[in-house]
Amino acid sequence: MLYAVLAKTYEALEATSKRLEMTDILVGLFKQTPADILDKVIFLTQGKLHPSWLGQAVIGIAEKSAIKAVAQALNNNEQTVNQAVKEYGDLGSAFEKLLKKKSSTSLDRFFNEKLTQSRRFSSPVLVVEVYSELDAIAKLEGPGSADTKVNRLARLLSEVTKNEAKWILRTVIGKLRFGVQDMTIIDALAIAFTGNKNKKQIIERGYNIHPNLGEIAKILASNGIDAIERKNIEVLTPVRMMLAQRLSAVEQVLDKLGGKCACEYKYDGERIQAHKSDSIIKLFSRNLENLSDQYPDVCQLIQGIQIEKCVLEGECVAIDHKTGNLRPFQELMHRRRKYDIDEAIQKYPVCLFLFDILKFGEKDLISTPYLERRRILENLVNETDRLKLATSIISDDNSEIESFFEDAIQSGCEGIIAKSIQKESGYQAGARGWLWIKLKQSYQSKMVDSIDVVILGGYFGRGRRAQTYGAVLCGVLNKDQGTFQTICKLGSGFTDEHLSDLIQKFQRVERETKPPLVNSLIKPEPDIWFEPNIVAEILGDEITISSVHSAGFGRIKPDSGLAIRFPRFIRWRADKSIDEITTADEIIDMYKQQTKQI
């Protein structure tokens, strides 16, 4: 398959922001893609080479290095390339325009020089060749590797067309700009290989228990939908984690869960999915990041569990090394380091509170009711001072649950998680359903709970904030449309340390124009737009009707959305992906739960 087909598809995707049109474009692409390279096509379309959880080399090349490669490929100086980037908005477009600007004579000379070189790639270049070369470049390391990367990228650029070069450059610097989401790809796969979206849920389930969209697509294309339906959890492959809905009152919880439920402490820590296969232990965050190197002490705890294979879930919580009392989530950030791990283990000890089991030996427990999973977990785990089961009760009494909630708060927890104990209470991988409901301390706020938002843009600051952003634009996920809707401008709650890091933190996701999947009404627009990538937890006084923000637009009041009043930054959530942020539907539910209606 020619890479030119991908480049043409990317042009079409960039030209629309409508999810249905994107889906149709992808259906056309997938239907003409050979099954044996469908995984590579999907990874490239996602702007990656492999699923992030595999820990393989990432595709990224710093823009500065890519500019050197462009200058080398076009026999230009870097200053000219930099100027073109400023003029045309991104490096891919700059390459295309610079090549177009060459005089007819210099173009002839340029292409004659290309033809006299011994080509390394087919003419025209193939998808598999581009993928393999980018993978090889990504894996280069050691002395001199930076220069070698530049040289190899320059050589690749010199052997492709200007349009192909544009998309290769956008790929390597992480700025594809059309922002296709996983669920859009799943919709397209369902239509392309089953004829309609009726069996989309089977593909989505397969992806949720085996989050490698390229491999899922390849299996679907080669072996059909039945092969996806038969797929089970595999130890050492992360499962997308089940998420909870939220409510503000105990009385509502029992009504939702059939009058009786299990309740567990909701610990203020880092959620971890632990996989054990004989002597191999892997720990994954809720964002599917491999945390095994940061928590070798937790790996030892899992190694001590007397079973050859299992998949467990729990919350890793910082504790006081003298008293064993629970410490705030922020202390865990000291464990997110690559060096001095032994020192961090001593200074910031942790306890793992287990609350679920998804695999027990060879038995897949994902469809097993909650109470049976809990019983298996209790029989399997011998508690120690660093490995415990989440504190739990079963109750049908509002007063008892209220008391349990207060005990959780007094113990240093965020609140409680109420869980269904009905027959149909299996583990819903990747879903945020009503089988689990969280109740958290309100922090004396009219808002029911904090929310997780994605940062969409930045406004330059003044005075003390002159060298950084004074505020950032926040958004929530409209899951039905696959877009991000604005909900507030955030400027409060940042420490001086946060402020000094903002420019650097967002540098890699900056873009000149609004991302196509961002639905924004706000004026003035941000000084700089960001690719939706970085997640923050925020809190506000209340949710209000807004003519400025697009969250839930038209759902409560015509021509109006919803906004957070007096938002305050709490913390960055590196453990959460943009697919896991608060949705517009949740904001609408929270608005309705407020005692004060606007």
C-alpha cells in the first residue's frame, strides 16, 4: 500500500471537524488496506508506532531536530526553515511551501540529485517502509544518535513527495492536527468489516480488555468479529479500567443500586492494575502507563501473593513511615522518577489497598459478579502492613453508609465507592457506568465534586505572570460527538512552581489554530491553542448557565452552555487520558444535582 494513500486520507481528515465525516473517510481507508498492515496504518493515524503501554520507543523527534532535517533535505539553512514555520503555521506545511517556492531550475536540479542517489525506498514509497524507517529512527540511542536521526529523517524526506513529507513531519513531531479519537476508529472498523455499527460494542469490548487498537483491527480484518468476541483478558496486557459515576447523597446511591450495596473506602492515591505471571510483575496506571520501575516495592508485594497468574486492582497510597497513617496524593509524585528510586522508597513509603481481581489463575473473572470477585480476593491475599484489602461493608441502611462515609473521611480518604452486588455486577472494562458510584467530600463547595478537564489553550499573563500563562482554557468531553467543549478559564490555585513550569509543560502541544475536535464559542480566543492532551483536576463554587462556554450547549437552555464558576486548580492528572476526563453529560447531571438552580 502506498503511503500516498495515507497522505491523501490525512488531507481529507484535516479538512473536516465532523465525526461522521471522519468515520466515513476512515471506512474508505480501512476497506482498501491489506489486513497484514492494518495495524501499522492505524498506529500512524493515531500518531504513534506502538501502544504506549508496551514501553517501546516513541515516535517523537524534537521540532528543532526536525527543522535541521528539513534544512538538510531541501539544501536550505535552518533560519529559512524557521521563518517558514512561523509564516505557514507548522513544519509540515513549511516543507511543502518551501519546496513549492523553489524556481523551476532549482526544482529540476533538486529532483535530478534525488534520482542520482541510490534510493533506499520504493518509488513511490510504501506505508510499511515509512513505518519501519520511523520505528528504526525512534529506536536509535547512544552517542551520535541525535545526528543519525536527523540524517535518516532528511534522507526519508528527500525520497518522498512534498505532500508525503508534510505528513511524515507532522507525525514525527506529534502534530497530526486532525485528532481522530479511538472511538471514531472503532466506529469505522465496525462499518468497514461488519457492514454497520451494530457490532461496535464487541469491538469496543475487545479493545477495552486488550487496548491495542492496531492488533484488534488486524484480528478483525483477518479472522472476523467472532475472533474479537472470543478474546479474553491476557496477563501482562493491561485492561482499560472500570470507572464510577458520581452522586451527591447517600439516599440516591441506594436507590440506584437496588436498595443494598457494597461500600469501600475511596483512597487518595494512584490506581494500579497489577499483573503477575510467575516471576514477571507489571504495574499499570489508569492511563495504562507502565509503573513497574517506579514501584519496585509494590512489585515485591505482588510477587509474594501465592498464585502463578493473576490480575489485581488497587489503590497505591502514600503512608507515614512511622505511624502508617495515610498521606496526601501529592506525595506519590515523588515516586514518579527514573532515578534514586531506593531513596524515594525509603522517604515516601506506600501501602497497596486491593479492591478487585480480574484474573485468577487461568480463570477470567471479568463477567463474575462483584461479591464473588471480592470473596476470591479475600481468600487469596494475606494482609500485611503494606498490602491490605480496601475497607468494605455491605449495607442497605442510609445511616450506616453515612457513618461509613464519615469514617473514610476521618481516615484520610476522599470518600467512598458504592458498588452493585446484583447478579449483573461484572467488571465493565473501560466504562463509566452506574454499577460503581463515588461519593466524595464536597470541600464545602456547592459543586458535588471536583472534575477532570483537558487544557485546550493558554492566555499570556501580565505583571507577576508576565513570563508565563495567566490563565488556561479548560474543556470537557462530549462523548456523543467525540469533541471537547469549553467549560471555564482557569487562573486560580496555581503555585509559583506551577506557574514557572507552565510554558515548558505545554510547549510540546502548542499549535497556532484551534484543534478540529475543539468546540469553542469563547472570545477572545486563547493566545495559544493546545492539542488536547494534558489533564488537570479542578474544583469550583458551582456550575452555572453560560453564553460563553460550549459544555452541554443547548441541553439546559437554548443557545447556552454550562460553566464552572470560580474554578481552582487542584493538581495535574498524568494518570488520566483525555478519554477519561469528565464528560458533558456528567456536568449536566452535576448541574441538576446542585441545590441551587440557576
